[in-house]
Amino acid sequence: MTERLNQFSSAPPQTRMLICTDGSTTLLLNALVGEQLSVRVDHQQQVPAARVRRIGCHILGIAPDVLVVDRQTRIFIPGKEVVSVNRVVIAGRESDRLVPPPDELLGPYLKKVGLALKRELIAASRDIWPLDENSPACVSKEYIIDCGTAGRMYVHERFNPRFVPLESRESLDPMEKDG
């Protein structure tokens, strides 16, 4: 964790908290934006783990021919501004049980169905925010959610730099502050 904190030493406290937590990112994002979050599923399908080899076979440890659920979503606030873009790959005997309905956020859904969850952070890094033609840098987080006998899932979240900034306003060059 010290390495992660060093990498984001100039980030504001809310960014450092978000990348270091082993709890619900959804709850933290909700507190951060101060509004109710919603979800939109951009893509969801079952594919052989070999099709998402790095995630399915290497990270989740699934055989290449086993089916996994590959799901891509956006979390947004009521004004439709996107807060995060996410990819979730779900594997396990009960993977269908782990997939939330299209209008439900993943973390709250898993809690609602009563699954014991253990999160393991894989990485926090700088990434590119995919929804801006200028491709600004953003914060990215990858982790595993272990749902016990029901299965495991890989989660990759990229956060809108407007809500989860990489740099504190105080750390900007004085010329950038004045415009």
C-alpha cells in the first residue's frame, strides 16, 4: 500500500482513499459525488475465458474453455455525467447469480443477495479516461472480489478525473492555476 500512496502522493485525499480501500468503491463514489449513482450496461456476454485470457486464465485462474461473463458498464449521476467506466469478468459455478440486473450496481447487489465478499486489490495506476476526445489521464483500479463458493470476479475501474483527480489543486504549477 505504501507504494500506491507514493505513486499518488500529489493526489487529493479522496483519490488516495478510493485507490487504497478494500471495501465498496460504490459507497465511496456515492459519498464523493453526494448524489445517487446509477449504472448502464454497455456490453455483457458470456465468452470462453481464453477470449479474455489475461483476466480469465491468468488472474482468475480459469481454464481457457470455461465460460465467463464479460460485462462493461458506466456509473453515472442523475445529470448523466459518467463517474466511472468499469469492466467486470465473472467466473464460477454460480456466475449467473453474481451478475446484477442491468439497473443495479454491482457492490450493493452482491451485498443484497447476502454473499460474503473479500476484495483483493491488484493494482492502482494512471490510465486514460476513455470518454474524452482529449484522452486525459485518470486514476484506474483493478481488484478481485471473492464471493466464496459462488465464484470470483475481476473488476477494473477507471474514474472520471473531474470527480477523482490525479493532482490536488495545490500541487498544480502556478501558471496552470492562473490560466
